[in-house]
Amino acid sequence: MKKIVALLNPHSGSVPKDAAAALDQALAELGQTASIEAFEDGDLQGALKRAIDQSPDVLIVWGGDGSVNCALGACGPDGPPVLALPGGTMNLVHQRLHNGRTQWQDILTAAMTDPEIVPWTAGEIEGRRFYVAVMVGRLTTLSESRELVRKGALFEAITAAAKNEVFNMETRLNLHAHRGSGSVITPATAGAVVLAGERRPRFEVAAIDPSSQLDLVSVGFQSLISGWRDAEDVTVEIASKVTLEDLHGEPIPATIDGEPVELPPVCEFRLVPASARVIRAKPSA
């Protein structure tokens, strides 16, 4: 690899204080050098412009999901390929990119030793791109509770869920999963629109529609501990496009790649093939 530029977010959740020196040493051990810049809060776009203007062969971005999402959007399909190193709290995008790998040294070594550059598909909702999933409905506010469960604070997790009205049954959604000339409409209290596939990208649309508040509580805490796919009362449809509708015409609470947002009462998800290029290790044979 010829020219490497690296951007570090020193304020991200798990980027170490000595990140620049650690990255410089790790690259040196691989026979590589890089121009390394640690950007400050509010200067990510400026740092990305400076990096892209250097026309690097590789753009390393060490930070959380938000930093990597911005880099992929700024580079696009014609800009430098992005090598994302996990430095956030959730690192959802990194896990999808690197097949579950979570250690930055492991990812860097594998990607630099046996790299492949591949186009990466995004989803788009209300002009915002995402690279893993959008979760919708009040269960999305379980993120605070999820962190407490991980720390073993189950009582505090239950308290946080109650405070956020997570188990309010009043919010009702329709998820329209479009595929070909047809569509499937699924009523839901909460759901997720997940990017899946690489050669043939698609959405997997998961809808939760329990029959009672007790079932919703059960689903909510199953999803806290085991994940959405392991919870009962969840149906999954495959789609190339998704329309989301709140039946009461109210804004929809959601998270986009882990970031809390509010969506309008009716909105549409679409696939953006080859939205950017990424560098990762070649998959094992």
C-alpha cells in the first residue's frame, strides 16, 4: 500500500490516550508509515476534507460508529477506501465490516497483511445513511438499559426502561416490506430494518407485535440479554425497500446505527449500492 492517512478521534469511547503513537508503531511493524491526525470535536468534516485532499490510497479512521459513518459518506464510491478501526462504545459498523472482529490491532494487522477493497452498500432514511441497522419504536430507548445489563445492574436497567416508557403499548407502527412488485405489511409495536448481504444487498425487516404488555416486557428484556433475533413474537421479512408508518401520525423514536433520533410519521428506507469503498482482510477460504 502506498500512501496512508489516518484520522483519530481522541474523544471517542475506547480510543486510547496514546493512540497516535500506538498506531504509528503498529504500522511500522507492518512496514508502513502514515500521516496521522487527531481531530477535535466539531472538526471531523474539516479533517476528512484535509485527508481526502491528500488522495491517499488508504484512509484509516479510528473512532466510533459516528466517525466511521461520516468518513464513508465523505469518501463516497470515488474517494479513498476506508479502513475503520473500532474506538467507540458499540462499534456496530466495525463489527459488520470486519466480520465480528473487535480488536483494533487484530483488524489493522489482518487488513494490511491480506487486504481486499470492496464496495459497501448503505441504507438511507430521511437523507441519512446507515451501515448496520435502524431500530424503531419505544424499545429503541433500551440502549441505556442494555448498558446497565452488561454491567450487571439489572434493577437499574428495569428502572431506566420504566422511566423511558419503553413498554408503552400505544405506539403502533406499520412496516411495509417491498420486494419486487409486491409488499408485505406487518403491524408492530417496535421493529428493526437491518442491512444484510453483500453480493445481493437487502433489508431484513424485523417486527415485534406482542399480544399484551406482559409479552412486550418479555420481548424487551429478551432483546436486552439475547438480541432481537432470539426474542419471541418477532417476524422477519426480506425487502429491497421499506416504508415505515406511525398509525397515530406521531414522530417515531428510533436509533440509526446506535444513535438516537426521531423520524417523521411516514418515511421510506432505500438501499444505496456501492455507497463507499472499504478495506478489510480477505475472508478465510
